[in-house]
Amino acid sequence: MSSRILTLPNCITVIRILLVPVFVAAIFAGQYAAALLLFATAALSDGLDGWLARKRNERTELGAFLDPLADKALLITTVVVLSAFGWIPFWLAVALIGRDLVIVLGYVFLSRLFGMKKVRVTWAGKTAIAAEMVLLTYVLVWLTSPGIPDPALWMFLIVAALSIGSGVHYIYRGFVQTNEHTSPC
């Protein structure tokens, strides 16, 4: 890990965090094309900062903290705003935010009780987040393009199922880690 704080990947992550309120302002101003561009920029920069951190050997503790924070800020804010305007169902927002809340609370519980410091992202988690990003992007494209079909119930159901499934997977992994950590052998 790099001891420097001001690295290019960290700067990209901070910019991603700063794009979130600008994205919200664009939605409230009815500037959906700008909101789509901001969301897409933030989403794509998520992969870029991680790739640069690995490629340039600039992984930092600050980056390890800020990157998931930036992801959650973008996704949760987008879900809340799109749900508030009625563009995605409220139940989906509850499912997506609930999953994140369960994961965060589980992490806090395990770290406090057992001293566990790291939660590894799983294929189920990555798949759920990717599906969520695709759905949110689709909704934003739908807002900017009148000819695009309305988001369908099956889209929401798939994203909800993947999100809930990944949440259950993280809970299972938490139990396994707890059992391994407390096992006398």
C-alpha cells in the first residue's frame, strides 16, 4: 500500500463523491441528460480508479475507505431520488438500501465483536451491483429518450432478487467467518 494520500486514483474517487450532489441537482432541475452523463461518468470512474490504483501501485488506506463510500453514495442517492420521483418502485429502493444496510451493520457487528477487519466483495455482490447499475442507467436513459420502453416489472424483480440473494450470501459468509474465528481448532 502506498503511503501517499494525494494519488490520482484517490483524486478520481473524491471527484466521484463530488459528482453525487451535482447529479441530484441535475435531476431536480429536470436536466435528465446531464444527470445521465454525471451518473455514467461516476459509474465508469469507479472502475478507472481501482484499475489505476493497481496499475500504478497506488493503493492506499484512504482509497480503500473512500471507494466503497463513493459507490454507496452514488447508488443509494440515485435509488432514493429515482424512487422519490416514482421512476423506480419504493419496494425496490427498500430492498436495495436494506441489503446495503444489512451488510454494513453485519460488518460493524463482526468487526466489533470478533475484530474482523475486512469484507471481501463476492461474485454475488458484484453481480448485484452491476445489475443495479444497468437498471439505474436504463431508467436514466428512459428519462432522456421518449422512444425507450418504460422500465418493466421483470427488470425490477431481477435486480431485487440479485440484491437480496447477494445480501443472503454475505450473511452466510459472515456466519462462516464467525464460526472459523471462534472455532477452537
